[in-house]
Amino acid sequence: MHDIDRREISVRQDRAKGLAARGRFPALDGIRGVAVLAVMCYHFTEGYPRRYIEAGSLHGVLAQLLNVSWAGVDLFFVLSGFLITGILIDSKGAPNYFRNFYMRRVLRIMPLYYGLLVVLFVITPHVHTFDRAVRPHLWEQVWLWFYAANFYQVVAAHSLMKTFHVQHLWSLAVEEQFYLMWPLVIFQTRARTAAKISVFCIFAALILRIVLWEDHVSAETIWNLTFCRMDGLAVGALCAFLVRRSASRRYLSVGARVASMTAAVGLLGILWWRRTWYWDDPIMETFGIWLLGIGFGGLLLLSLDAPGRNAVRWVFRRRTLATFGFYSYALYVFHYPLIVLDKKLFPISSLSAHLHSLTLAVAIYTLASTAFSFTAAWLSWHLYEKHFIKLKVRFALPAAPAPAPALVPVTAVAQVNGRALA
């Protein structure tokens, strides 16, 4: 990769600048699309995969893939760590470093997040009478208002989140807690030191999960705690440092392939040994999550590789995936609460009775639910979210430095994608 001629470099830089001008970078949007589609498939098919695995059905392969589709959340973590760290690195030393970063986060994340909470906990009580068992616990919504949903799921005996179908908000809480801490780390340390901190976090999270499992801590607690899930974010952060180091670019593509293949072999080994990829398996929740982070980091780097060099970049640049990626935040926020309506509009039992096939019924239900969620996300963006995004111009990021010659200009990538995600 290091011996690419100057003409190819120039073409590649011009292409990236064109994408930047249009405010999109399809490969990273495609990664978001894969992540959100995986999470939605997992939630829409809950209960279906294990049933077929336990029965020894021929649908076992599909069932195992659905069982690991929860890993879309970990892919989001890696991508967020990469983009946010890139933005922070490129903004360091610029005026209003903290103000601009946090205001851009507020404008991107909070209008939709708090809009959902207002609908569920402010408007809904005026049009719907809650069950007596629920009313005494309504005060527990305070955990969600302060982005502490992950801790709430650990300590709460009665989960208000399950009642309102917002359990998935735990991952947004993890990311928000990361956003609170990480800008200060980048600001106070040199790049090399911050990269070393990222490496430390990658291994520390794995060790912490193992220690907690050995101490008989519940799988749900390990799943939700921020420090237990920081390895994915740290992998993304490390990738952001690596693509900006001239000394590492020569070996980056090879390293990315090795990381991806090693992770794939390790995950297949876990499946052979444990006969499952489900998240609450002790090996999967400790080593499996760690391998997923490493593998996703490799795929992320490969998606930024030179055009025509690998199939990963080609897949992630597909327009359909990029479209889902563009609306991924609203898709993620809306899809789980909408399951209540999905089950009424597209009941699996009725579909199965008419089609004489549970598998076909689940497939149609999943497609219909995905379309319903996409419609909600599309409307949310065009009628609501984009009006807040327009205000981000008041908190502009500094201009990106000249792009690196060996990879697609990732500094521009971080800022371009920062418009949609960051």
C-alpha cells in the first residue's frame, strides 16, 4: 500500500474531497447500516432462534446468525470510538474545544432521545392509564433522563424499561458516559499516551469481565456496565490513532486483515466449543465480545482502504446499507418501542397460520417491522432532527489537515461522518 504512485494518491484524495463536499462517506454509513440492521433483526426475532437450536432444526445456521446479531451494538461502539476520537484529535488545540464538541453532541443526540422520553413519560400518562403495578415505579424514569439506563438495569428489581420497551437505551447511556470522559483524556494527554490508554482499556475491559464472572456477577450486570464494555470504544479510538500515524500506515492494511481473520477464527472456535454465540454465555460475554471488538476494528480499517483493494470496502459502500446507516440513530431509538405496534399490526401467530411456516412468518414480520421503523426514522429526520443539526454550524469543527497518502483521508472521514453521527 505504501508504494502507490502519486497519481493514484491524487485521484483518491479528490474522490474523498468530493464525498466530503456532499456530506457523506458511504463506507462508514454502510457500517452503521449493518450495525442497526443486525440489532433490529435480533430484537424482531427474539425467542425464535433458541427454539430452533434446542430442537436441532435445520434452521440452526440461521438461528445462530440471529443469535449473534446482538453484536451490532458492539459494531456501533467501535465506530463511535473511531469517529469521536478522530474528531477530538483533529479539534485539539482549536478554540472552544470542549464547547464545540459537547454542543454538537447535544444537537445530534438529545433532541431525539429526550423527544422519545417526553412522548413516553409526559404525554402518554395523559392518554393512557397504567397498570397499578407500574405506577409506583414511574419515578424510576429519572435514570433514563440522566443517561444512566445501563446502571438502572443493573440495580432495579422492577424494570420500567421493559414495560416501555426501552431496554435498548442502555447502549446510548454507555456512549454518553464515554463522551463525558474521553474528551478530557484527549485534551490532557499526548497522542501516544492516549493511544496507550486505549490499549490498556481494551485489555482492562476483558480482565474485568472475567473477574466479575469468576465472582458470580450476573450476565446482565456485566453486559450493562460501562467499564465492562469500554473495549469496543477503545478499539475504535485506537484505530483513529493508527490511521493518523505515518509509521503505522505501511502495515495497517495487513494488520487489519490479520485482526479480522484472527477474530473470525476465535469466534468460530467459541461456537464449536460452546455450541452458541448467545451474549449471556460466559465465554461469549468475556472473550467473545473482546474478539468482536478486535474483528470489527479490522473491518473498519479495511473499509477505509484504497479503492479496489478488498471486498469489505465494496460491501460497506452499497447504497442500501448507506441509506440505513444515515438514518441509523432514529432507527435504533424507535425500533424497540415500536415492537408493541409491530406485534399488533403483523402478528406472527396469524401469519404463521396462514402461511403454514413459522420461518416465513418471522421473515415477513421482520421485514414489515423494519419498513415501519424506517418510515418513522425518515419522518423523524426530515420533520424534526435535521432542524437541530442545522444549528451545528454555530459550533463548527476546525478544518481537517491534509489527508494521509496511504489510506482514504480518514481525518476528513471523521468530520464528514461527524455531520451525521457526531
